[in-house]
Amino acid sequence: MKYDQLISEQHITLKEFYIDESLLVRVQNGRGVVSINGDEIEIGEDVLFIVPNYSYVSCNISATSQPLLIQKVMVDEEVLSELLRSIQYIAKNSAQNQRERIYALNTPESVRQQFQLIQQVLPHLPQQSLESVFLNQSLYFILKAIAEQGIDLYNTLRYNYDEPKERTIARIIMQEPQNKWTMSEVANRLFTTPSTLRRHLSKEGISFSQLVLDVRMGVALNYLTFSNYSVLQVSHRSGFGSSAYFCDVFKRKYGITPMQFRTKSRSENSLLIGQDSEQAPEAFTVSES
């Protein structure tokens, strides 16, 4: 469990990238569009986003007359599972047989109060263990309030059997981008045959090799934007065979080198990254310079 926030008077534009943790993100005083797993969501004055792990996200947000406020809670999967079980009775009574995933809603008043409480109290807690307990308690009330709005949290945050196979496979690859994935290995994970999987992807208009490349490129964009890893480290962690091959593929896709992309992305968004070159990437970890 971890909490971060951004207050900025500028805009935030991020190309599509993959995240590997579940997030609850509150966006206040912003206008624009956020895309989560292909669903484009227009931002109002105060919106709460529910982002499942292994999602792909992009955004283009501008501040309104007031500074843009983005508050983010990264949720540990074990804690999330426990909390979802504890509010199961609410979820069953409130959700109305939703088959689609709902990634955003207008922030309920009780959720606004919880985020304000986190913002005010968390910096003053003396011990990290107390921070964890406090965030867990706040998260319970936030999830409870979302469920009371009729949102099926299980459907949004868990595996969706109706989602396109492209996204199902992308989730698997995202967990181990360095693995040398084959169609047979993925098919085994999904308890199906390579020919069946190939047929599904053909209907969706994408090849397996292109999908693997797209996922690895999304991972690379995340590292380039939100970490200080070198290009060599990024290429390795994203699953590319060599940095030379990675740079060549990247330039053909985006028209610029990875380092040029990093400089441009951070300049446009006033990104503030720590000095530790081993810092892990985190979605929406941006700050005004």
C-alpha cells in the first residue's frame, strides 16, 4: 500500500503504457481524457478511477482554473482480496449484474473525505506500520463507498472472461516481459490450444508476435517515463534481446530515440524522478517542477 499525490497547474500527457499494480486514482480540477484498457473516459471536476493491475493506460489532462490534483493509492493484491471479501455482501446487493467493467465514477462525498483525511493525516504518522494500517482502513471505506454506488468491484478488478484474447494474453506477458514467450506457452496458461488462440487473435486483427512486441514497448514506455533506468536496463527489463534492437524498433515506431522520448515526455509533463537509478516505475508519479 502506498499513497502519492500531484498538485500541478500544467497539463499531463502520457502515451499508452502498462501498470503492474491495482490503483485508485482521484483526479480533481482537471479536464481531458483518460484511457484505461481501451475505454476513453472524459474527466469532470472530480473523478475517481478504478484501475486493475496489468492495465494499459494513457491520458491527456489539463488543469482548470484551479490547480490539478491527482491522488493515487497503490493497492497490494493480498490486501485488496481481503478487503473485497469483507465487503462482499455490499457488492452482491448493490451491483446490478454488470458485464462491462466500470473504470470511473464521480467521486462520492465519503470517498472525497477519505482522500482528504489521507492527505492531511498520513504525513504526520510517526511509523511506517501505522501508515499501512491507516491506509488499509481508509481503503476499506473507499471500496465500500464504491460498492454502494452499484459498481461491481469484482468484475472491474478481477479477470474478465469476456474480454478480448488480446488483452488476456497481454496481461500474461506483462507479468514476465523478459520471458521468451511462445504461442504454445501462452496457450498452456489459458488451457487451450495454439490453433484456437491463433484463431481468436486473427479475428481480433493482431498477430501473436506483434502483441508481444506491443506489450514490451508499453513496459518500456513506463520505464522511460517513470524511472531512471538506463536504455540498456530498460531494454533488458522490457524483454528486448539487445539495446540496439530495442532502439531500432523504438525509433521506427515513434520516430525518435528512447532518450529523446524520455527528455520530451519529462519536459512536457514536468516529471520529477528520484535520483536513484534503480527506482522502479510508478504510474502517475509526476510533479510540478
